[in-house]
Amino acid sequence: MKTLILLALVGLGAQLVDGSLGMAYGVTSTTLLLAIGTNPAAASATVHLAEIGTTLASGAAHWKFGNVDWRVVARIGIPGAIGAFAGATFLSWLSTELAGPVMSIILLGLGLYVLLRFTVQGLPTRSDKPLRRRFLVPVGLVGGFMDATGGGGWGPVGTPAILASGRMEPRKVIGTIDTSEFFVAVAASIGFFVGLSGERIDYTWALALLIGGVVAAPIAAWLVRLVPPRVLGSLVGGVIVLTNSRTLLNTEWIAAPAPIAWTVYGVILAGWIAAVAWSVRGHLASKRIEAARIDVHERA
């Protein structure tokens, strides 16, 4: 029962982050499942099964708050589903000994990307040019494949790519990516069910993650207007980097001695604290600049 309550809280927290940031539900949830010893393919399958419900609830909430561009949902969601099915099939074929480190490496890379992306760059400016299919299709294919093989990746691939294009306002990018992830979750779940024959998937754990995520979905869709994404991205990225670094250092491939492992943890923690501080500083500076612009405008 304690495990189920913990999973529900993880699902709630992960969905609050995902719905506010446009990424990290799968990465966060899968990282926890791997940390407690779950089979990599089964961990990703469990998370994607829960995501069918959480993405549906999140999409409905974002639609209610006007955060969804349905044309982009269709153009990126279908390629994403194709990539997710391929990724789920690929991961199901890998042995557990190989799949664990492979997934941790992917998650570590995604965590570093999230951490650096939001700490260093913040959010780009927006233009009014439409997003083209030739841009969205490859982003969807890569994001879907990464999502299934890494247990998360749709948001870390799709959200920064569309944000960097500067062609949608941030809240609509987040709402659109969250909504289109429903197609990815369904396709990945089918791929894992076929590849694993329904075995090693813990449906009770998936339900616990689902309940927490559904509760958080409408709150996250509202918070996306209030929470500074730059700071949140740095916080979440650091958690993912630290957790998956620990997993890799404990694998048979590396088996780092305790002094070396703790030194690495200390360096990561120091860098994480510095990144969060930098993001807070950047956010406050942006607020001061915006306040000054408003003041000048009012005086004029």
C-alpha cells in the first residue's frame, strides 16, 4: 500500500511538472521505477499505460484553457505514434542487462538537455509563422521513438524544438505537446503489449500513477500561466540527472567505488544548485525588464 501511495504522489508531482513545463512526466516516473528495480521495458510500458489516461485528462484541461493548436496536434501526433510503436518494439527485444543501462543513458541525456535548455536559454521569443509538416514529422518520429525507448522523451524532444522555432506562444506549445502525447502513449502501449505479451506490466502501479496524474492535470493546465518554466526546468532536470547518474554508477558496466560515486554526486549537486540559482536570477531579471517596459509604456 505504501508503494501505491508513493506512486500516486509521483504521478501527481510528475503531471504537475509535465503540464506546466510540457515535459518530464515519463522521464520522472520511469526514473523512479528503474530506481526501485523494475525491468526497463516493463517500467516504460507501465508509465505509458498510465499516460493514456493522464494525457487525455491533460489534453482536455489544456483545451479548456485555450492552450491547444489542433492542427499541430494532428501533424506531430501521428508521426509520434509511429515512432513510439517502433521504439516500444525495439526495447522489448533488448535483454534486461542491456536495456537498463541503455535507458539510463537516454534518461541522463534527456535530463541534461532539460537542465541546460532551461537554465542557459530560458524561453525564446515568438513569431507568427506557421509550423510546417516537414518540420513536425521528423520531430514527431524522433520524439516518439525516444519516448518509448527511454520511458520519456516526447516532451524533452518536442517542446524545446517547437519553442525554439519561436512560432507558438509557450503555453500553447505545452498544451499541444501534452495533448498529442495521447497518440504516443496509445501506440507505445500497444507496442509493449505485443512485445512483452502483456507480461511484467504492473497494472496496479499504472493505475496508481494514473490516479495521481489525473488529479494533477487540471491544476497543471492552470499553473502553466503562473509557474516560471525556466526555474521549473532547472529543478526537474537536476533530479533526473542525479538519479540516473546514480543508476549508471551502480551498473556492472561501471561499478564505481563509493568515494568516486559520492564525488560525482557532490559535483552534480553543486552544479544543480548553481543552475537553479542562475535560473531564478534570470527569471527575476526578466520580470524587472518587463516591469520597466510596462512603466515606460504607461508614462508614454
